[in-house]
Amino acid sequence: MTATTSVSAGAGSSSGPADITPDRLRAHVRQLAETIGERNVFRPQALNAAAAYIERIWREQGYPVVPQAYTVDGVHSVNLEVTRRGSRRARELILIGAHYDSVYGSPGANDNGSGVAALLELSRLFSAVTPVRSVRFVAFTNEEPPFFTTERQGSAVYARAARERGDNIRLMVSLETVGSYSDAPGSQTYPPLFRFFYPDRGNFIALVSNFSSRRALRKLARAFRAASDFPLEYASTFAAVPGVAWSDHRSFWKQGYDALMLTDTAFYRYPHYHSDADTPDKLNYEAFADMSNGLFRALRMLADEQ
């Protein structure tokens, strides 16, 4: 288990930071997927370089960074955590997470450089506001195979420790593959039957959960739609549906927390998923920025809810 430190309420610029822009998101994605490139335990120097980049950005934003280090197959691995401490309900946590490793053979621009880019930009905006509840940001390691669904997955290590600490996580949101959008007809596919209920254009962001987290999912969906006109679809369904449990939120389900995934639907939309073609030029940064700004406003609404 690790100690927890945070940016205290009232910290940050009085004028507030600028909105999330396409250029800011692009810069993060390029650093991870182009400058650093493929990053996993098979390329430990790159994995550590990605962690160092995330830690540097968070320190520049004014956050004390809490590492949770462990060794897997002889490779130093680390989850990184920062917290924007709440003013009145500081023990109540909204946790936003994204994994920073990429699958073997892929530079991981969308999976999951996009998730990390959004994580870093959301933390930047929260550094200048004072939420009622605390908002925690966690960069997870070792989400991709061969560690996915194992006890060595970074989020599994983290979620177990959170439960042992007694962390009051009211909602966990996993940012997973969030940078691909298209208005082209037929650009969106689905598991069987879903196509009868959802649009065929991949221009929306999706919220996905199991049935146990459906109330939390609907609350975030309502907040997002109140905060943004960016297209949103959501579903609470069986965890066995392919893709529904395929990220770090699954680790929090196992520990009894409400958790969901925010995603562009990955392989149901993005043709470069888990391939060497998952490069920064494939992402739609204008739509990505619009979505991310809406998500910040929605999360702030939940963090400030009385």
C-alpha cells in the first residue's frame, strides 16, 4: 500500500487553465507513441520513459506524485497517482484512470496514448478548481497481454491496495482508446444485436459498464449530456460481451467498486487497433478535444454534487 498526497484545495492559477485543445492532446500522444514508441515489459526502457513523462507532467501541474512500484518478470513497473483534494468531502473519491503501456508490436497512439493524453489534460484542468469531492488520477501499467486479467495487471495491484486501505471510491472511470471519430456511414460496428439500437456512424463517445455499475453510469451520462453536446451513447450490459470488460475498470469491479469504461469502442470502430499502424496521425484531435472538455465539465459536476 502507498501513502496518499494531493494538491490541497485552493491550489492552482486564479485565472484557471485554458481549455483542452487538439494541439495539447496531439503533443501528449506524439510523445508517447512516436518519441517513446512501443512501451511494455518487453521494452522496459520505453515503459519507464513513459512513466517518467507522466510524472514530469504531473509535477509541472503542481501535484505530488505517489508511485506504487512492483516488479513483474524482473521488470520495474509502477502505477502513478495524483489527487486533487476535495474541500468538504475529501474522503469521497472519483478516480479517473488510464493505462500507459502499449500492446506488443504497437506504438499505441489510440490504445492507449489517447487515454493518457486525456488523463493528463483533465488533471491539468482540475488543478485550478476546488471540487467538493476529491478527484484522483491514476496512470496504470501492464494492462495489455500477457498481464490483462491477471493479478499482475497494474490496475489489479492498485485496486487491491485501494480496498485494503479502505479508499471510498464512489466512481472509477477508465479512459480506454478515446481518440478515433468519424461521421462516415458504416464507420461503427457492434457485437451482435447492438446495431439495432445504436448509430452506424462512429462519431460518439461511449460509456460502458456491467449491470452492477449501471446507476453510476447513468449519472455520468446525464452529467455529460448536460455539460456537452458531443454525441454520447451508453450501455450497461453483460461483462461477457466482447470488449465490455477489456480495460482497467474490470479490476475495480472485482473489488466491489462502481466502475465504467469511457471509450471510442476500440476495435468496433478503429481499424488500427493493436497493430503497428496505431500511430498519432490516425486520431481525430478536434473531436477528441471537444469530447475531453465535455468530460471535464461532467466530472466536475459529479465532484461538486451535494
